[in-house]
Amino acid sequence: MQSNNKKICLVVSSLGKGGAQHAAALQSTLLAKLGYNVHIVTVFNEVLYNYSGTLFNLGNYKTETNSVTNRLARLFMLRKYLKSENFDVIIDHRSRVQGYREFLITKFLYQVPTVYVIHSYQKTIMFPKQDWLSRLLYKNEVMVGVSAGITRYFKSEYQLKSIQTIYNAFNFEDIQRMAQLPLNNPLLKTVYILFYGRLDLASKNLTLLIDAYQASKLPKNNVKLVLLGSGPDQARLKSYVANLDLQDMVLFLPQTANPYPYVKEAKFTVLTSHYEGFPLVIPESLCLGTPVISVNCKTGPDEIIRNKFNGLLVPNYNVEALANAMNSFIFDEVLYTTCKTNAPKSVAPFAMAQIAHEWEHLLNKIA
């Protein structure tokens, strides 16, 4: 362990149910290994991901009504906590969409150097809807985009003066260790392809995945599609599958804290999102030697996948192109083997040690 005496506070919506939350949890471990004194403040009380450091869970103080009075009370709790702990740096991983709240947080609560992390290309889930307010609040702040595409876009959109790209970090050794655990699931005694993540049509566009799967040759060759996860659209997706008479070929499995045995045994994984930031599922899958087919959405997939080297990139919203890519990975053995062989080594730039160096450099520069 390196020796760093700075005290760091990570602020995140929760430690469960999302890529940004998972990335923040991983960052807590990364910073702790560097020797920083790490604290985590969560807005909601879900805790699924492993983390390092001291947790202050504001979600424990949220009432059922979540009234304005209660929200203000939790802001004052946050202010008191930040002041009493005397942090050197705050790293903010939240979505920042409510203008009045972000004005209060940025101008009055955060009184030490702060890094604002941007996890999504979708502006409406990362910043207030008033562009002029976002420029006012963040133009001169230190920002980090988790993909180069995010960095370019928001630097231009808000005239940001201090923004850089630092990719999300991955503990590939832990992922590979967790992947060795047995599945013990009789439903998976067959060849299958896999989506894993939140069952949310607004972001993941899973009807595109199901339509392409139906249009491919996979169902007739007994290659199943597994959807591993939970979310608001699970019932709607099950109905969609039933209407296509695919209920025997498309399997729904619940969210799990350890999806990696499923990833390891999958023929390949698939991503069909409308948008991303830096999709964690792609490096996770690749490190286990499982190639990925992804739509070329904004942003992230084209910064990880090298087409026909470690996976396949296809145009978004194109059922035929996606179906053809699925067929290629099943029936073109040379292409599939090439991508599978190259997959693990292709994610070396995202290893925790490399990303830790970049964060340490930034923290030393600002505090």
C-alpha cells in the first residue's frame, strides 16, 4: 500500500443498481489501496457492491414521503458531515439534475476542492435542464469524463475549462476469481448468449436485442438468450417475449451480486443501449474471455471494442445488422476464436493499477 495522507469523500446516489454506483464502489477500493482515508456518502440506502472506507448513508434518514423538509434536512446533515470530517477532496459521482439543489451543493456545501465525475453521455440525467445554469455551476470546476466521448461532448457543451478522461477502473483479478464459482443452474445446460444489467427500456433498448435474436438463426439452433437482471420493465419484457412465442428460448434470471459465472459461460454478451457512459459490462466480459457484440451507441463501446479483434460493433437501431453479428459469432468459428483469444489482453488499459495512477496524479494536482 502506498502512503497518502489525504482524506477523500466520495458522494454517490447509492452503492447498488447501476454502473456509476459500481464504479464509485470500485474507486473507493482503488483509493484505499493507495493509502487515502476514504469516506463514502450515499443518498439512498441500497448497498449491493463491495466498497472500502467509512460509509455515511443519508438514505437511512429518508422518510417515506421524502418531503421538501426532509430533503433539506438531509442536505444539512451532509453539510454538517462534510464540515466535521474536514475532507481534503470531494469526488461527486451523482446525477446532478435539480438546479436549485445543485446550486446549493456546489456553492455552499462543497467548500473544498471537488471533482465532478460524468458517467453518462445523456445530458438530461447528468446535469440540470437549464444549460446556462450548468455552465455557471461547472465551467470552472474540475470534471472527469469516464470516456473520451463524454469528455469531448461536455467540454464543448458547457465550455468546461478543466476536464479530462479517466476510465472506470476494474479489479480483473476479483472478477476472474468470482467467475470460478459454480452456477448450479439447470436452466443453463445449453449454449446461451447473455445480456446482464438493468431491465430498463429507456436506456438499454432490450426490445432491439430481442428482435435481433428472433431474426437471427440462434433460436432455430437452440442457442438461448439469457436476460440477467432486474428493473422496471421486467414484466413488459416478459410479455413482449411471450407475444413473439419465444418464452422457451429467452430466459429471465434475477439480478445477482455475482453475475460473472454466467458471463464466463456465455457464448458472448450483447449490449444494445440507446446511450452509455463507459459500459462496465464490456471490460468485465472481455476479461473473462467472453467476446462482446455491442451497438455503437454514444459513448464507450467504440473505445473498448476493436471490431473483429475482441468483439463486434454494429450500427445502433439496426435489427438486421445485429442479427447478422449474432450469426457470425455462432457460425464463423475463425472470427469467434480470434475475438475470444484477444479479449482478455485487450482490457489491460482499464486495470485498477493503471487507473489508480491517473487518479493519484489528479488528486495531487488539486489538493
